[in-house]
Amino acid sequence: MRDRPKLTVFILFCLCWLPDGAWCQSLAEKGQAADSLKELKSDWSQARKLYPGIQHQRWELSKPRPLVVNCLRVDPRTPGLKFHTTSRMEGWENGVTETRRQTVRDFLRAMRGKDIPLVVAINADAFSLKTAYDRQDPCDLSGLAVAEGTAVSLPNGSPSLILRKDGSLQMEILAPDAKLDEIELAVSGFAFCLQAGKALPSGNDLHPRTGFGLAENGRYLFLMTVDGRQPSSEGATTEELGSLLGKVGATTAINMDGGGSTTLAWWNREAAEADACELLNRPVGNGRSWSPQSDPAKFGISERTNGNNFGISWRE
């Protein structure tokens, strides 16, 4: 018993002398990450207005690593706004061929081609990626998905953003046998990253991230991307994603599909090009990660075809 303090000191000494001081470095980096996120200032009164009820902010952080963050704040009560998501594919079969993969921008363009004036779009749920990143193949989704009152994918215990037919907007987990009759739209993610205003602990893996957040009582919806796997933005942990969403005003948030899927786009009415569909973030859909030895010619923007996208339309 008397030797226990000595043993504790010895263990701590050994941990601090792991290769490259790995243990101490990891703790230091976590502390620096928290400190740097405190420097993010969110002022929606000064934010860029994309459309009525839709504002945009962008931040570039430098510590403890480069991070580029984009976030939309959406006021669901705005007249003319409506939420949309990927619908069932022709020949739908539950758990097998639920949707057809499509890039976020192609989703936006296709909806506008159907006289649905989508103005912003973002990737949502994870899906079966069995073929090349840019193939428009059938796939099945990971969690609950409902489009225009029709079930696309059934609940599996993952958290969902749910718009009910009474207009209420919530984030919750539905049981696999839950009735879906009163749901107008739903998209799902991997797990909650923010609950009751507190970011949930996570591992240290750094990746591009997509997060959906809700303010208290569903007052605002937040759609966020954090770029990753590139020199300008190395990626974030899911805990950092939750912290970022909390700083912009969310009290509850879900870590959605990320990595090469992370994409945020909008329809720029003032664009000089004929195609007004523009990216707000810098996706790495091909899954490559940057290194100093990377060939710049192979490291341009690449967009992944996703099985599940989410968008917002606006009519005057």
C-alpha cells in the first residue's frame, strides 16, 4: 500500500515518454482544440443572407490545426421555405435498393428541373458505398428516411431530424417498429454529438464532418460542414463538431455522414455562369487525403454521389 504513490508516479512518467510524447501530446492537442474553438465568434446579425430565412457564416481557424467551417442558419417559420430529401428510387426494395446515388449539386439541379426551387442542399445519411465514388448506382441507407410522407428507409436506432405533418421539427431516435404515419420528412445520422447544449466526448479521428443542429424548441435549424483531408482544413472530431454547433446556437445536434460525402451547395441567383449551383465548402469525394507528396493535379475538388441528400426550397 505504501508503494502505490511511487507506482502512480512511475506510470505517469512512462506515459509521458511514449514515442514522441504521444500521450502528453494528445492531451495537449485536445486542450488547444477546445481553446481554439472558444475563439470562434458567431454573430448571426452580421451573417450573409442567402435567401429569406437562410443565413450563412464561414470561419477559418488556425489552431490547433487549420479548419474551414461553413454553417447555415435556417428559420423554419419563414414563409415559402420547404424541406426536401432524396425520394425512393424506381424499383424500391427496403434495405436493398432504396435510393439512387447523386451528388449534392446534382440533387439540387434535378429538383429545380422538377419545378421545385431548391436553393440550398447538403449531404445527409450514410449509405452503402459499394462502387466508385462517382457512380450513380442504387444503394440502401443506414437509418430512417422519409420523403414527402413516404418511407424510404426504416428506423434502425440512429438519431433523426424529423419534420412531422403538424409542422413540428425535432431530433430523436425512433424504435424500429415506430409508426411513421405522422412524419412528413426525416433524415438520419450516426449519433448525437450535442445534447442539452453539451458536446459529447469522442475519439481523436479527424475527418470532414457534416452536422445538423436544432436550437431549443426547434426555433432554428443549423446545417454545418467542416472540411478535412486537405492542407487548408485538416478535419475535426465529432466532439469538436458538437462544440461548433453549440457555439452557433444549437442545443441538440447529430453527426451526419461525413468524410468524402461532406458537401454544401447553394443556388446563386447572381452567378455569372449559366449554372448557378455553387459549392460553399470544398469536398473531397474521392476519399484521398492530402500529404506534402500529393500530386496537386489529383487533388482538386471532387464530389461524391451520395445516397441521401437534404435541401430547402423557397418560393416567393
